[in-house]
Amino acid sequence: KDECGSCHMAYSPGLLPVDSWKKVMLNFENHFGDNAELEQSTYQELLKYLTDNAANHSEYRRSQKIVRSLKSNETVDRITQTPYFIREHDEIPKRLVVDNPEVGSFSQCNLCHLNAKKGSFNEDEVSIPGVGYWKD
């Protein structure tokens, strides 16, 4: 939480499967355009935490749905690239998120999902900055 959460929301490990977390952690010198290098011991601890608690090791329904949405040989390095995420957000117009200067990206979960930091992504708890509560 401290390491990842210092730059962005500390995503729940259950939002990606093991191979995806390994891919995310592969090149920290260029972590989505930023240098996020860590001490080796911290890196190993974080990688172990993410892979031990990844979606394919989770009993949570959302995690299982994320894993099932991916093809068997598919490894994504962004939660927003999972078919599950895309399907769950397809009714949200891009202009309300990506083109919204108060949000800027679908990866900023905690800006719209009011309880994202608690692990809740309930659609009834969504308020898009500059727009308000969203209902399709």
C-alpha cells in the first residue's frame, strides 16, 4: 500500500492474475512511463504479495470473473485491458473519463468509485468528478 499507493491507487492483487502481475512488475525502470525502481527486497516482497493474492488464487467473484474473461494464453499488464473491465465500463462515454480533466483515465478507479480503496466497485457507489452520480 505504501509503495504503490504513493503514486497511484494501490490496486487489489485480485484484479489481475499471476502472469499479469509478473508482467506489471517486469520493468520498473519504465513503469508506465515512470521510474518506480525499488530496493530488491521490497520488490521481491511486493511481487510475492501480488502473485500470492492474484485473481487466479482468489475466491472473490470479481477476481474469478476477471480470470474467466481472459483467454488462456492472454497476459495483460493493465486492469483496464481485461475483457471483464471493458465489459463493465462499456456504457461509460470516453468523454466523461478520458476527456475529463478531473479524471483523465479509466485507471484512476478511486476517482469515480467512491469506495475503491476499500475494494468496493459497486456501480451504485460511482460519482464521476465534474459529472456526478452515474446511472446508465
